[in-house]
Amino acid sequence: MDVEDSLSENLSGEEPSVSDSESAVSSCSYEQFHLFDEGLGLVKLVEGEKVYDIIKRKFMMSFERLGVQASVVSIHKHVYLGVKEQARLNSFQIYAKAVENKCGGNANIKYSWFGGSKDDITKIVSYGFGLHEMSQNNGLYGSGVYLTPDSSPLESACNSPVDKDGLRHLLLTRVIMGKSEVVPIGSEQCQPSSEEFDSGMDNLQIPTKYIVWSTHMNTHTLPEYIVSFRAPPSLAGFVRTKRQPCEPTSPWMPFPVLISELSKFLPPQSVSLIRKHHEAHKERKISRNELIQRLRHLAGDRLLIAIIKSFRTKQLKARTGLK
């Protein structure tokens, strides 16, 4: 069962309400974790509570499945009690209802993760997402905030630096997805391509990124929980290991040679994008698998296979002396 299903079951309905927030206060511990200011409106959950256990179990299962040794230190709930906070919550509910009506009765509200520094997370809780959060994603899928599905906290954890206490922090937020469209790598979108769509995904079948456009990032999201945890210093390696089995096993070909060959068939702008992604990979900003997926999207499998086969044939002839 997904986090959104489990939490919805235990939080009295699909959509949170002001009364939900009020009841949450009575069921949570008032002990404030010293990492966060009391003015943020955070309440520390206690281990043994249903919501705490659901989030922790989902979080730990994802990490343990990849062999990552992590431990949850605390989980805080953002309660919407002040006048300003209630307005923010009501706004989310109004947009959720509007999307629900537009989409035939299902707003497609999901839980998703966002990773950032402690300062980033607290600012989002206080003021919402901003230009800083948008700048962290390199704009590969257009202008917006990139979240990861509830089943993939490790992906977002890679963007969460270790603070002075040795902790990382993840934000678990509700997001109104509505009807999603596929967003290609290199897109310059900043809003839905038409009235039909509400959000974006990198892949509709197996999404690894939810794209919330800059026009929607503070109307279609509702920060609800902060998970503070300890994990190994370098998490990116675990993400690469996770993706390794999915990587194609095509015959090896030097990337500069491949780009040179592709330039004979692809338009200059596509070749320029491929070079950009290759540089990002060399600088360890993206994994090898991400590079390959972007290459496949821009060039197409048929052309790639033809070029690689031709290269291998030439190699074989060179080794055997054939003409």
C-alpha cells in the first residue's frame, strides 16, 4: 500500500482539512525537536503513532531495499492552525476541488518527496517553494519544482546535504497531480502545454520525477511532514547502483565517437543537448543511466543501434584484417 493510501486511511480522508490539523495537535507530542523553531508550526510525532509508523516504514523499506543503512531520528508534522496557515490550507483544498471537477472526480493527489538543506526545508514550510528550489534542478524538465514519488525517497535524499548535527532532512508533501503529461528532457515548459494537463512526469508508467510547474508550485502543493534522518555521506552511489540493472547492455562505444556519428544525422540543437548531458555526467551531476535515457530520447533507439552495430563491425574488421 502506498503512503498516500495509508495516510489517507489514517488521516480521515483524502484531503486534509483545518479540523484534521487541529485533531493532529491533540494526538501528537508537543515536545519540539531543537532542530526547528517553534514558530514554524511543527509538532513532533511520537514513534508508535500510526502516521509516524507508516512514514517510517515506507522510508526505511526504500533505503533497506538498496542496502542503505539509514535511521529516522524524528518526524514532524506541519499543522495549519494560524490564520495565514489556514488560508494556505484552504487554498490547496479549493484547487484540489477544481482539479477534481475538471478531471472527472479525481484530483490525483499524491504524496511526494523533496530534498534540501534544513534551511531550504524550513523556508518552504514557512513561505512555499521559490526560485531557489527551482534552480536546484538544472531545468532539465522545464521551469518548476521536481518532486519524487513516495516510493523513492532516496532520489530526493541525494539533494539533502548533511547539516551540522549530522542529519539530513526530507519534506513529504501532498501534490495535486491532476492529469499529467510526459515532459521530454530539454523542455522549456513553465506551465501545462494545454488546459487538459495539470502537471508533468518524466515517465507516465514508471515516473521518477513529478514536475510541478512554476505557475502551480504554491497552489498545488501542501508541505505536511519533515523527516530527519541519518544516512551515509554519499547517497548518489546507491542511486546509481539501483539503476544499474536497468541500464542497456549495448556494445561499448566511446561517447565522443558516438556524438560525432550522431551529428551526421541529428539537428545541431539535439547534438548540443547531448553534449550538455555528457558534460553533466562527467561532472557527476547525472548518473550514467540518466545520460543514456536522455540520449535514447533525443536520438532514438533505431539510430543508436545502427551506429553502434556499424562501429562494432568496423572494430571487428580492423582486428581480423578484413575489408
